[in-house]
Amino acid sequence: MTMSANANDRPVVLEIAGLCKNFGGIATEAGYEGGLWAVRDFDLTVRQGELVGLIGPNGAGKTTVFNMVSGLLSATSGQVNYYGRNLVGQPAYAITQAGIGRTFQNIRVFPKLTVLDNVRIAYHPHAGYGLVNAILQDATFERKEREMVEKAQDLLALFNLQDRQEELASNLPYGEQRRLEIARALAAEPKLLLLDEPAAGMNPKETHVLMDMTHFIREKFHLTIVLIEHQMRVVMGICEWITVMDFGQIICRGDADLICNDPKVIEAYLGKAGRRV
């Protein structure tokens, strides 16, 4: 997949510079001593409308990057600029409200809530009513709640989950729980969507549907998407360009052809012997 000629004219949505995460180290005047550097000197620039991949072996630091961008982990140093605003130090809820949504490597639906409520709950930051309205359950409250239900139902229909809306989320098959998690992320009305291994555990048919769906939601919701994925068929099939990590650092960046033939990438995945395969 090739990017348009004027891709560099698009606004920058996400700009990460010098991002680091150290676990267990001791801060000194000279820097951190000891500990584990899960991410070190990571940088990434993502422009509006792009669909980019972040890949690497297990433990490379990919999800740690997502956790720092979304506010679930504090960065040791560096910047995460979203439309020019540094998000480092902001709580997760503020980052979600700013327009960054995400899914998780391990599915995190609310298992004891219905499918409909899993999506409806994500609309509440944009509910449009206040505490007094909620306490009184007045006309404004009822109207806005009705609107949220309708929006949630429309979103479930896009993911072919409309017939399961009254079921508990825990009763859905694995692939449908994955789709529900993406639908819930979209209900928060993000501009930037972080997908953490969305194809994990899916069979080939479900994976193909996911690839088509990812393109569809990008166009329909005017999203910018960063994708972590281990299934190379997915990454190479839908991502415009790819960043590769190993041991917390970037080792390669480029399109699918460059990534597939880069010696450092081959070594990271297959070991040194991989170069002779």
C-alpha cells in the first residue's frame, strides 16, 4: 500500500520524541541508574488519516509505548504530543476525552454488563447533561440517554452485534468480544485509535474481516490508526508504513517491502541464523 503524494502535507496528529520508560531504576543527576529500560529514545510521527504499524518480538516494548501514550503508565522522560499538546503526566481519562481511544492486548470488555451497556458507557463523557440532570432524571437527562442508546445501537449494527445487544458481554464468542471492544473504543469518539493486537486469537476468516473492518472504520470515522499486531498478514496487508522495535528501541522503519528484507528485522524475529535462511 502506498501513501498519497501529498501525505506529508497532512496535519501531525501524534508526535512522540525521546520517549523512555525505566522500571526500577534510581534517578540521579546524571540520569537513571540500574533498572530495566522497557522503552528508550522512542520517536514516532503519525499524520492525519494514516494507518501505521508498530511491530516487534514479544517484550520489545510496543504495549509499553501504547500505555504511555494513553496515560496508563507515566513516562520516565520524553514527550507525547497530540495535535501539539504534550500529554505526558495527564491522567488516562483526560487523554481519552482529548480524543485518543484504544483497545487492549488482553480483551477488557465489562463481562457483567450487556453488550449494549458496554458501548453506551463509553458515550458518557459526551453525554451533554450534568449532575443535577442525572439526579433529577429530567427531560434533558432522558433525551440524552435515549440519544446515547440509539448511537450505541447504530454502532453495534456496524459490527454486526445488534442481535446480541441484550446479552452479557462475557457470553460472546472471542471474535465478537474483539469487535465489541473496538466498538466501545469508537463510542468515545476518538480521532486517534490505538489497536493493540486486535487479531490475537482470531481464525483466518475473522482476521480477514478485521482487516476490511479496519479500513472501513478509518474511512467512516475519519480516524488515524496505530496498530500493534503479530500477524504479519495483517500488518503487511493494511499498514502504510511500519516501525519495528526490539529490546525497547527502534531498529527499522519503512514500508512493508523494506521491513521484510531488513537484516536487523530478520535477526530480531529469527535470530542470527535467520540471515542465512
